Amino acid sequence: MVSWPTVPLLKPFRALRYDVEAAGPLDELVAPPYDVVTPEAHARLEARSPWNVVRLVRPSSPDEAASLLADWQERGVLVREERPAVWLLEEEFTGPDEVPRTRRGIVARVRLHPYGDGVVLPHEGTFAEPKEARLRLLRATRTKLSPIFLLHHGSAPAPDGEPELQAELDGVVSRLWRLDAAAAIEEIRAGVTGPILIADGHHRYETALRFHEEDGSEETTHVLAVLVGKDDAGLEIFPTHRLTAGSVPVLDGRFRQTPLGGPAEAGAALAAAARDRAAFVLLRPEGAALVEAPDHGLDTAFVDALPLGEVGYTASSAEAERAVASGEATAAFLVRAPTVEQVEAFARSGERMPPKSTYFFPKLTSGLLLSPFDE
């Protein structure tokens, strides 16, 4: 049995943040995390403001990001908090299912632990190339530019009063309250219980671990994170569907296939499928079918085990349907999102889900708070 560490897992931090008097409205300065910034979105965000954080989180080079970071601080565009604090984050949004939600979390520095310690646990696999790119950026900037999304077994207290910061990005309203009193910080620390699960940011967490191993300083022992309670009312996992532009493999007799009237029936068919076995909806130009696997497991694992070529991903079933109808994709595989319980079971067992098995919507907004490696 893993024992909870005696060294405090959470630390307050002196945030580096935008001065809106110098930089302009915060709405024009924030961006999504680097992994969902398309070239089109990058150009749009750059056009919003010369100070938009996308220039740091997705720069043309790590050296450029470091240069901009130093320049913006010298100009007073980015300013440093005088007192260390933890922050309460509230995100108000409408999900892909058109349901409005509010998600609450805690923003703090979280002590890095190798996965083998059993304190912070992954649930998805990672790719080497993104980690190398993030490592070069960490070396150049020595700053935690975007928070990692973590789950724990506690909860965030309800905020009180008006928020210190507020920004809207793509329909998601983020509000932040600062807590810098010692008693409030200790209460927050006591309310965080493990194990801690990485919801989103596996590449950044593993990169931070590697950076700390090569740097070896106490300053790099923590990573910036948002911790959300696993039972938070606003926490929801959405599916990531698969597309292929290659040939579609013939499914053998192990798979039970039920023809559907069309893509419009896909959602209801998946919702009605038993959770004790994997299932997905196969969309092809000639029709749709519910496919049920012979064994229990994740929908994504069974789809990813098929010999597919030219695989793409989308969180939108409507986008998947459009791609097939237009001929952009030869087929789409609509899957169900895993439950939080499934995510935790994988994490505790030491297994990894296939990459892009979970979509914790919304992604955390970048640019609200930054945390330099100097504390």
C-alpha cells in the first residue's frame, strides 16, 4: 500500500501574470494549451494581441519564447505577484453535449513524483516528439507556462467575493480567486487527497520530471497544476473519435454488428450498449453499424488494435460524420468516453490507456497564471 508523502504535495507560488493596464483585456491574451493550437488558431490568436501567450506556449523556437518572456517582463506586460498564494479556479462552460457546467479546481505548485512512487499516476501513453519539444522550451524559459490538469479525491472550496481575474476563451469563462493567508493555504493542502491522477498534460508532466532530473535543483521540484476533485459536479469526460482515410479492415465474426438507420442513431445506440464490453459505431459512406466486441475493455483500445492507416482524431461526432460524407475519411469510429472510475482503475493498475482515450473538456486556459522556476 502506497503511503501519502509527509512532504507537502502543494506549494503556493508567486504568479507571473499579465498587467491588463499594460497588455490590454485578458480575453485577448489567453490561449488554449499548445497541443490543440492549430496553425489557423495560432494565426488568429497572434492577431488578437502582440502579447498573446500563444507566442510563448507555441513559439517558432524556444529561444524566441525566452526572449519574449524576458522582454514582456521588462516592459511590464507581465508582472510578478509579491506574495505566494494558491488560487481557486472556476470554469463556466457548455460542453459538446450542450449541457452547461461549472468546474472548480485549485491552482498551485505540485511536487513532482516518479510514477513508481504511486503518488501521481498516469492513465495514457505519451509520444517522444512532443516531450522533446516541451523539454527544449522548459530549458529556454525556466518557466511553467501552462498548468497540468490533475484529479484528486478532495474538493475545492466555494469561492467568496469577486474574482481577482476573469477571462473568456472560446465560450469558456475562467475566474480566479487568490488565497494567500497561511490558514487558507493549509486548509487547501489538507483537502487534497490521493492518489493524484493526471487528467490532461501527461507530456508536460513527464517533461517536467525529466527536466528536474537533469537540472537537479530544488527550484524544479514542482510543476504548475490545477487540481479538480474527481467527484466535482462539473467534471466530465468526452470521447475522442477515430477517423481513417485508408482502407477499412473487415471485422471478423468475433464482432457483433447491428445495422443502424444512419449516423443520427449512433449516439443512442452507443448509450444503450452494455458497458461490460467494448463497443463503437462504424460510419461508412454506405451506412452505419453498432459494433460490439466479444470482450470487456476500452472502446478506443479495440479500435486502435485494428490495422488502420492515416488515422485522425476528433471530439465531434458531427465532424466525423461530415468527414465521411465528404469523402475526406473512408470511415469513422465513434466511441464512448471512459468513466472517471475506469480512468482511476487504469491508473491504479499501472496500465496505460491508448493515447487520446480521454477528452477532459474544456482544456485548461493558458496565460492566466505562469510560474517561473525560481522559488
